[in-house]
Amino acid sequence: MGIHDGTAHVAEAVNSSGRSAATCEHLGVADPELRAHLRDLGASDAQLVDLDDEGLIGLAGDLQLAAGLRLDLEGLGRETGRTLAELQSIYGQLGLRTDDLAGFGDGDVAMINLISADTVEMVAEVVPQLLRVSGGLLGRLAEASVAAYVQDVEHQADDGIDLVALADQNVLGSALAVALGDNLSTVFRHHMWTAVRRQRQSQLGVEARELVRTAIGFVDLVGFTSLSRSVPPAELIAAIEDFERRAFETAIRHGGRIVKSIGDEVMIAAREPGEVAAIALELIDNTGDDPSVSPRGGVSAGDVLFRLGDYYGPVVNLASRLTAEAVPGEVLTDLESMEGPGLTVIGAGRRTLKGIEEPVPVWSIEQTIP
């Protein structure tokens, strides 16, 4: 996977920069059969110059990612009527350097023209923020795709390498990534529908547009830092992925969402505190059997500052402090009552929490099996 534009510039590619050491040991001077196969895939002589096997395998995926990118930056400017500086600014807000890109296609033209069609100055007020957020999210998706390929797919070919088959595997991986990107618009439309309704519900009764009324929770893994020093990287990544997967699935099932993952901690949001509590308790109950890692959580609710998909303010800080105060296996809250199937709260005294002047009355949330 990666991008190669056929000139002196070669953008960073998965298989030319991220290949495992075990695989690199098997790659040397360019294999004639592999070189011929790349020509069959559409590579030019200029693109094949001075590439060894490793570079050729990377080029196989690059050809897929660069397909259809018919314009350079100047050509994009001519077709959209934008100056090079304006284009560089737009892509910069998306987290991209135009010098690092393989080229531009019809999708780029459509995007720039849409921004240029603004007549009410929405672009100046809103679009820069949206570009930064979407660029950050898509950049993370791209990085995750690269890491998944290198760690979970490519390493399987470390022994008994068939170079042509490995190049074709790279082509398939890049093609799948492009197909995923092409179909993100459908998923995004569904998420927009859901987000609009969530926003309308959460702003009922609030005093400012910047606020939403919601419940916030955290679950973190006590002991994970110590575990990370004693297990192999692959095992550590597997543990993180398992925790994040279960958090995501549990949140969806209970009507909430995972706002973000922060290392060994997840941030949860939902309309009602009971929903957040149910997510936290189930996630704690279903965490793995390793006794050295124990989850704990905290829940609070109220009017929260909401910006660019994230939450801020005293409620968030309190939920975080309660999480740090909880013992392994416990979920603490500052809410005296908790509505939800089988949920009860038990007084846990008053706690002095970091950053909060007065001691806070807290309760431990428990769930009884009906």
C-alpha cells in the first residue's frame, strides 16, 4: 500500500517504509519476474528505475492509490479557479501537504468547487473546523489501515515469500482501502442522521448552543501500564484492540457511543446516566481474565460543553476524577439516583477529588441480575 507518482517524488508507502524486518531480509535486488508483473499492472519504465523487490512491491499498491489522479496542483488550480496558496491552505486544514500527494482527481475538483460555491460565508465560519476534524479522523483511519495491514496481514508472508503474490496482495489491500473510502459517504450520511437527532435531544432545556445535556463516563484499565512493560508488543496491541472492540459494541447495544479511546481508557457518552453506567458495568464485567489488569469507571451527568464531537467542562472532569477514585471493578458516581434495569446505588461516603475544592458525596453503582 502507498503512493508513487512516477516522478522523483515518492510518497511514503506502507511496504517501502513499514515492512517488517523479517520480510526485508528476504528482499534484495529486483526480481525480473516481479518487475515484469509490475509492467503488466501499468507501471512505467520511469517508475521502475532503481527499485529493488521491496520498492516494487510497494509500487504495486501505489499504482492503485494513485489511479485516476490526473492533475498536479497547478492543474487543479486551473480547473477550480483557486490559487496554489488557497489550495495548499485547504489541504493543510485537512492535515495534508500538497507536496506529499501523488496527484489530484475529479473528487478533488468537486470538493474545491463546492467550497468555492459558498455565498453566505459559511466557509469562513464553519468549514475550516470541519476540514480539521474530518482530516484528523480520516488521517487516523489511514494510519490504522496501514498498521493493520503491516501487523496483521503482511507478517504472514515473512516465511516462504512469493514476490509476485505479495505484490498482488498489496494491490488488493490498496484497492480495498480505496473502495472503503469511496463508500464512506453512505456511512457518513447515516452518522449525520443520528448525530442531528442526538444533538436535538441533548439541547432540550439548555441555555446556550455550545452546551448539551448528557451523561459522561470513563472506564480505564488499572494495571495496564505495568502489563505493557512485561508483554510482547503484539500481545499488547491485541489486548488494546479487544478492549476497544468490546467497548464499541457494548456502547452501541446500550444506546451510547464511545467518544474516544485514550490508551487504556475509553470515554463514553449517552443521553441518560443509566445508559452510561450499564455500558461501564458490562465492560468491566466482561474484561479479560488477566488478574493483573482490572477495569474501573466513573459516571456523571449535566450540561456539558460540546465542540467538534468532543466534550469538555466540569461534568467531564468529575467523571474522570471519579474513575481515578474507584477501586478495580467499581463504578462511582456523584448522582444519588440511577435509573436503569437492575441498577442501584450504594453510598460510598464523601471524597476529596483533585481539582474540586469541596468533598464530593459519591455512590457506587451496582447492577443486580433480575
